[in-house]
Amino acid sequence: MSLPSSSSFAKGDAVEILRHSGPGLRGGGVLYPATVLRSPARVKKLIFVEYLTLTADGGGGPGGRLREYVELDRARPAPPRELHEPFRVGEEVDAYRGDGWHFGEIREIREGSKYLVAVGGGSEEAEFGRWELRRHREWRGDGVWSPPFAGDEKQEKSSTMELKPHKIKLKIRLSKRTSLPPPEFGKGNTVEVSSDEKGYEGSWFSAIVIDYIGNDKYLVEYLTLKAEDEIEPLREEAYSRYIRPSLLIFQPVVSSSSTKLMLGTMRDGGLG
């Protein structure tokens, strides 16, 4: 399975954000599901996210969802879904309640696929259904979960096989690259990238494609948006579904007034 590292989140990625924490999830923190609206800025290690289950006091995104900038070390990819399997007494789990995931430990197995779970650092016990639990896993970065998922175990074993001839390794890497689909937008192409930030919903901002990263993601550099230092152009990663060819290529200019209108729109930051 292909998952982003904590430093390469792209717009649209499903993530979980650690909030209300002391020393991590085991210390009473809660993981809340969210979606990345803006990937890490060049200067500050922050991402802009929208929570799926938390609401903002003063509005927020669609439906009043809370949006905020969070540090990268508080974010991790949303783990893949697993088939429901029975738990054992003493097994570490994540229990879903109060709109987020809490660390816990199975204390008792009950009838009807229900479990007594110690949460809140062991200070509280509560009953949860099987559908409200998942195996606890730590995110190690670079696509590694601990303990690994079933498919990842096979990948780890195959990756530890000793391939002494250097040429064999090179052939494997090339075969993976050639299996990737060709990018939809080429380097240097002028494009437009949509925004979901509050006040800019539905807006499109002019940018240039810097590179195709893979997995349908691109690194783009905006023509009118600046990074946190207010000097360098803002760069971020975005999925192709948030990118379209620049309308400036196809929109005819029929008069000087329409030219002025187009240039004014560009100066404002984008095309809606």
C-alpha cells in the first residue's frame, strides 16, 4: 500500500491529527480524522486541515467544520481499513468515541461482539462494540506502521531479501518507474489550482508545474501567492483533481476592455 510520509502530505490526503495531548496518544491524546487543504509550506512545517468531526465556534468550512494550521509532527496518514477480527484480552486498541480515536486496552470480552476497554491512560473503563475499535498502530513515517498491516509484512520480508548483484536492483527500480502512468501535466506547464480555504472556496490560482511526484500528485509553484516569508513564491503538492489547464490559453481576448478585466483577475490571485 502507498501512503505519504509526514513531510509529503498533499491537498486532499486523508489524515489524523493528534489533539488534547500530553505525551502522545497514550498520554490521553485523541486522534481526529481530517483532510489536508494545503500541504506543508516552505518555511513553517505546517499543514492546513479541515476536521471531519469537529466544528468551529465561528463557522469554519462547509457545515461549520473546524479548519486550522497544525504542526506536521501532530499529523499522520489515516490508516487503511481492516477486516473485523476478534480481539484478545490485553491487546492494545484505539477506541472511537467523542468524534475521535482514544488509546485503550482490552480488559474483558463480552457477548454480542462487545468489549470492556480501559481508556484515558487506564483511568476509565467503558464498553465498546467491535465496530468502534481498531488495532492500535504507531506511525513511523515513510510508509511504515508498527505493528505492520498484513500486506506490509509481505513487503517487508521481500524488501529484506538479499540481492547481491547491483544490476538486479537497478532493473527492479526501472520496472516500477515504467509502470507509472504518464503525468497529465508536464513540467513548466501553466495551470490553475483550486482552493478550499475559507473565503476562497471555488477560487482557482495560477501556478506552474514544477514536477510530477507520482501517485497522481504534482509539485506546483503559484504565480500570485507567497510563502510564509512573504518573499518566495508559495509551493505545495496537489492532486490532479484539483488542477486544470490554465484558462488563459483557451480564453480569447476580443477587446481591450476584456484584456483589462483578465489582467485584473490575475492580479487578484486567481480565476473563479
